[in-house]
Amino acid sequence: MFRQLADSGSPSFLVYIDGSETVARPGDTVAAVLLRTAPGIARHTPVGETPRAPYCMMGVCFDCLATVDGETSVQTCLVEARPGMRIQRQKGKVRITP
Amino acid sequence: MTSEHDILIVGAGPAGMAAAMQLAGLGLSPLVIDEQPMPGGQIWRASEGARPDAVRRALGPDYAQGAGRVAEFRNSGVDYLPGTRMWHLEPGFQVFMSRDGAAFSRSCRAVLLATGAQERPVPLPGWTLPGVMTVGAAQILLKTSAQIPDQPVWIAGSGPLPLLYIRQLLAVGGKVAGYLDTTPRGGAGRALPHAAAAWRGRGDLLKGLKWLRELRRAGLRWLRGVGDIRALGEERIEAVCYTTPDGQLHREPASVLLLHEGVVPSIHATLAMNCDHLWSDAQGCFVPQVDAWGMTSVEGLYLAGDGAGIAGAPAAEARGRIAALGIAQWLGHRLPEGAEPAARAALARALASRPVIDALYPPPDDDIADEAVVCRCEELTAGEIRAAARLHRGGPNQVKAYTRCGMGPCQGRQCGYSVNRLLAAEYGKSRAETGFFRIRPPLKPVRLGELAALQEGREAP
Amino acid sequence: MTNPDILIVGGGLHGLSAALHLARCGASVTVLEGEFVGRHASGASAAGVRTLGRNPLEMPLSTISMDMWHDIAELVGDDCGFHAHGQLRVAETDAQIAAETQRIARLTAAGYDNETVIGQDQLRALVPGINPKFIGAAYAARDGAADPHRTLVAFRAAALRAGVTIREGAPVTGLCRRGGLWAATMPGGTVSAPQAINAAGAWGARIAALTGENIPLSAKASMMMVTERLARTIRPVVGIIGRSLSFKQSSQGTLVLGGGIQGRYDLDSGRTFMDFHALARGAMAATELMPSVSGARITRCWSGIEGKTQDLLPVICPARAEGLFHAFGFSGHGFQLVPAAGAAIAEMVITGIVPPTLQPFAADRFSQEGAAA
């Protein structure tokens, strides 16, 4: 859906989206990384289980919610990606029992 | 860091930073909190970050100016907490915030809300599909991550921002499939009555005309007077449909569709505080009422920036300085000679072109299609809201109670104005009279565990 | 326009239920609501349908009401989102279990079989994920919860179908007896009727005072918290003995947390104010009950203003003045009583005789207590 413009000098690090290694760069929000990682979505909604991608990127739509390092329903457009971060796309309602 | 701050500033965009630096200059020490990881607001978002040269050039001098402001702010010694959400404000004031997963509260005498604006929701069929997002969102991706759509992108809507983004996108090698311009025809006629008054703002307007010429030269496929836009697809957008003024229906393949119909002030905090608001026909939104110093109808609660009415970054900075002077004065401090006239002159300059811009790009007032989702969180369509209105004849709060519209995590930020528009049309009432949702705290969701650990007067982590 | 037979001040659930029953008996009824139907306590209710731990004086009425809830669609044409998944009050000490066992034995001796004591295995089956420190509970299996808004919609619609006139945005500012009629005045008009019911909730004492009758009444603004939608896990409504917490999961999946944690209110403006330090204690109780919910996000908090009496029992009785009846002050647990109270109030208004189920709720109990003191 999106691509990052080539910049050879820029450092990068790895995060894990649903367990898969994914390249991220300093300044990236988690939502930005999700958008350039196929299929470019953040979650399936808890109401109709429809797929959603980040929509506003500024904290007012709540469509970029994902689980980040175990914390559920994080607004990923407000969180910077950090090395080793584990990101899971939520599928429907979050479970409250293990 | 001390927990003794008389003044809390919410938001580190142009208004919040300018206010903080003005207060610091007067020897006062506000605390600035901001939801984002870096200062700058949306306009100067990530302006401190590294980026490829082509992107830096494309973002232009107005954006580059932000890096300087942010550096000044950082060097001003003002206490600043990034990544901090305010989720409740109590009169008096007690401010509830969260940072790094921990909630805390602070009391202070004055609060300045510099929380800016958000893009107006654009409830068209298919706008919830992956691949559909706002123009502002795409521009943020360019700023934070040098990231652009990987296929030719469709852009739909109205206003200066689509033109600015298209220009920036083309400059970094992006491709535009087409610009579906929804601006009603007759812009020049609408703008003319304001032209003389806008003379002092001619710089802004000339800049806009330059963009238009550039875009035409670049061969942008620019379709004017477009309507009935819809995004089609199952798991993601696959096509965009629209009608042109000749009545022709078009359908074209699409992988990314960016929407923009102007911006509206963030009013959740001022609504929750029961501040007075007035409806603005020109901007199609509610605007909190403030006095000459930016004080709302709630004593000690100030407002600056686009949250006090859409006017752009230079006006936000001027309003930030004026509110800072107002707060200082209200707290019993004497203002330095000349500070106020300078700030007011800067504000007048910055506001000069605004009536022309408002007249060129009026807020949309076409019908929302029945099948369009209105409430993204609870997945309710315009048709369902209309049906509830016909059945119950109630205002926004009753429709909310009966349908759950606006009860999701976004707290009505994406559906409030659409419900207002639908009910006003349904009942034949004005938008002003129809009103908005009553805003329930928290302003942003808070985890149960976070609230459970809330402690009074606790230090920020 | 001809006068109705009965006017009802207050468009909360109790006013609507009384109106519905009266209209079904053939009376013409007008409900006068200051703002909109269910604006305060009814709309802000947790909608618990509970006999568990109820004051024995309310049990005759509550028992009838519970049967009516199990057939609520018969009354109002909709199930009101009611599900009888039970209510629990969990215990963490043997002493608490012993006290509950004794209380329930007395209840059983009085002829009520609605509650039992359950042990830890059954508790864990009912509340998967509950903190293992809770060892048992008092349990009312036929109790449950409804959807407050759906209930309001259903009662309002049923009342309208039965011929009730509901006037919203009609705050009553005067009530006086003239020529054998009660005349209720409001901005923009007067409605008169031979009989009137004061179902004004937290404002009930103010309405009574308009007729010269003083009834001691205070108010409360119980706060509620609701979370994002979560996978459906918990069916019953759960409370903790000795703590202000009621914990349930709605059919949408949201956790709805309440239990009488108090916010602040202003009767004049009808506004309520949250106290997050108090809510923090409720959140602490919830995460203690079920530690795995600590990551769930609270998306909204609210409260409504409800009338509260000294003994936490409602005032339902004929007023001192002729042709006027009171029905208010349900003190935060009136939701379950709605169907049966409306029927009993209708009987009282029509026959002039206070049915046995309502006899504990006479307003003069406060003046008698005052005289005895």
C-alpha cells in the first residue's frame, strides 16, 4: 500500500509483526510500519470483524489499534517503533481470559 | 522536575510551543504535555527527524521553519512531557494524564488547550476500507517516515491541503491517478467580497495561486465538481466511483484513496468542560467561544491555535502568545511593554487571508449516502441513524443511546459532525440547534489497570 | 383539549411503567418529562435485575417483578435485552461465607428461595478467570441484567402504543390543586388532571414541596465505567461483599462497571461530575476481582442523578394532598422493580387502596421515625 523512499544512509532495525521480521526506521510510528507491510492493515474490528487500516495517523480515529508488546488496543499512530517490538494485529474482540 | 506548575499547556504544536516560550520569557514555568513523541504538532510533525534530501526539499520552507521553532522550544527550558495524553480535566483544575502506561493527576490554576484540529470526517461509502485514509494522514507518513503510496493515488476532496500534498508527493516522485475536486463551483465569486480585506494576506493567496499553476504544468489529472464518491472493495479498496458534472458515472481501479474536506477544531475537551461554543457556518463546525485573551467561558481555561477556530500555524503562534500574556495577567503578573501589540499585529496579519480561504473551500453539505458508515467504531450507517431519528425524534444524545453511535473508543470524533448533519436535515433544524454529543470522560481510553493505579499528585514517570 | 385522567411528573422508567399500566386499565395518561425520557437515573442505570441481597421489605414487590422480567416481552413487546445469567456476590473469607449462609437461611425461612450459597468450583465455572482468592458467593440464579436503553425504548414505545401522551422538554415548575384538578405548570403551558403521580426521581421532594409536603430526600450520582468491546466471557453480574463494585459484561462485550461509586451532582442544572480518584478504587476492585481485565480500556464514564432516602427504600404512597401519589427515591436499585412497581402504583391510583407490596414505602415513616427519636 505504501513504500518508504530509498535512503541508503538511514539506519534500520527489526520489529516483529505477527511474528514476522519487519524493517523499521527511526521516526517510524508503528502505524507507518503496518501500512507498508502487506496487507497494510492494523486489525479486524471487534464489531463486524472487518479489516481496518490506520486512517487519520493523528490519534483521532482509533482504527490503527494493535497489540504492542502485549498491551492491547494501542493507538499505533502515536507510538514510535523500537527495536525488537512485537506487534500483533487484533482479530475481532480482545480476549480477557488467557 | 517539579510537580509545582501553576499553568498546564496541552499540546506542543505552534500554539502550545509559542505560549510556553512566551510564559518562560515572563519568568513563569508552565508544564507542556503532548500526545506525540516529538514537539511540533501536526504541521511540524517530526521536523527534528532525519530525512532524504528530496523529501526535505519537497516539504518546503514552511515545514523547515518548524525545526527551528522546535529547537527554540527545546532550548527554552520549559518542562515538557512528550507521549502524554490528557484524558480528563476537572474544573478547578485537576488534570488527569497518562504516560508510558501510568496515570497521574496534577492540579494547576490555569490550563491552556492547544490541542489543534482534526480533519473533518468524510463519511462516504467505503471510507472504512483499508487503502482509504485522509490526505493529512498521508502527509504525516511523508513527514515521519518518508513514506508514499506505492501506486498512483486517488485524492478526493477540497481545500488547500490536497493541493499542498499533491505538490509534495509529485516532488518526491510519487504518482497521482487523479484529483477528484469536490469544491463547489463559483469559488472566485464567493471569495471576491473578501478580497479587499485579504490584501494583507496576499502572500498566502499568491502562494496558493503558484501551486495551482505548478500543478497544471505538471499535468495533474484534475476533475472538478466531482460528486457521489465511493470506495469499492471487499478486504481493501479496489476501485473508486464518482460522478462528473455532466452526470457521467465513472469507475476506476484504485489502491489508495486519500480524502480531505477541511479541518475542524478539536472540541472534545471544551465540550466536556461545558464551555460555550458557537456554530460557524463558514467553517462548518462548532467553535469554542473565547475572549480577547483566549479565555473560554470557564474561568482560567484558555484556548489557542486551531482549536479556537481554524486559522493555520502563524495565527496559532500569535494566539499562543496572546493566551500566554492573558494567563500571566490573569495570574496577577504585569505584562512587558509592547508584548501585546506585537502579538495582536501578528495575529491580524495571519488571519487576513482566512475569509478568502473559507469562501473558496466551503464545508460540504451534500447528503450522506444511506449505505455510508457514519460511526466507524460501532459500524453504523447513515441509513441506520436516519431510521433511529425517524423513530425516536431525539437529539444526538438520544440517538447515541438508542443506536450506540458515538459510544466507541473514538468518542464521536469521527461521527459527531455527521450525526449533527443527518439530524439537522432530518428535523429541518439548524446545525447549531441540533448540537453535538455530550462528551463523557475519559477523553481518550484509559486501561482499567492504569486507572486502578492512579494516585493523586503523583510524579510523572 | 380534554384533560387526561392522570398526569405523571417524570419520564423515567417508573413514570413510564405506571403510565403503561394505567393506560392498559383504560385511563388516559400524560407524562411530563423535563428533558427527555430516561435522561437521568433510568438512562444512566447499570440495569441490574437483582433480587440478590435486597432489603426484605422490598422482597414481596421484587419477587413479583422478577417473574415479570422473565416475561418482559409480554409486557412491553421487547425482551429489553434481559438475560437471566444470575447475580453473584463473591466472598473471600470463611466468615463472609458463614454470614451469607445465615442471611440466606433467614430469607429461606421467610419463604424466599431466590438465593443460594455456592462454593469455589461453581464460582470459577460462572466467572472464568476470577481471582482464586475468592472462595464462594451468594448466588441468585434467576437474576440478571437488561439493556437500559433498550428497556427505555421498549417502555416508551409500549406506553405510546397504549395511548399515553409523553411530553418531553416539559419541566414542571408548579403543581397545585384547583377545582378538583391537579394543574402542572411548565414553560409554555399547563396540564390538568384529577389525579397526579410524582415520579420525579431525585427531584421528587421538590415536586412534593410544590404541594406543601416535605419529604426528606437526598440524591446520589453513582458512576459507571464501560470498556471497549471484549470477547464475551462473563455472563452473570458480579459484586464483591463489602465493596462498591458491580461487574458485568454486556451482550456487546463491553465490561460495565459500577456498584455505587459516587460522583458529584448539581440538582439545579442536572449535571454530574466524575470523581476519578473514586473511580480508581472501583477500577482497583475490578482488577482485583479479575486480574486479566487490567488491560481493558475504559472508553466512557457517566452517571445520572437518583433520589436517595434515609433508609434506601423508595417512597411510594398516596400524598397528603388528595389525588396525588408519590413514587420516587428508589435509591439506586429501582431498575428491577420497574415492571411490578408500575402495576402496583396503577392499582393504588385506580382503587385508592395501597396494595400490601407497597405498604413499607409510605412517606410518613420518616416523620414517625423523627417523632420517635
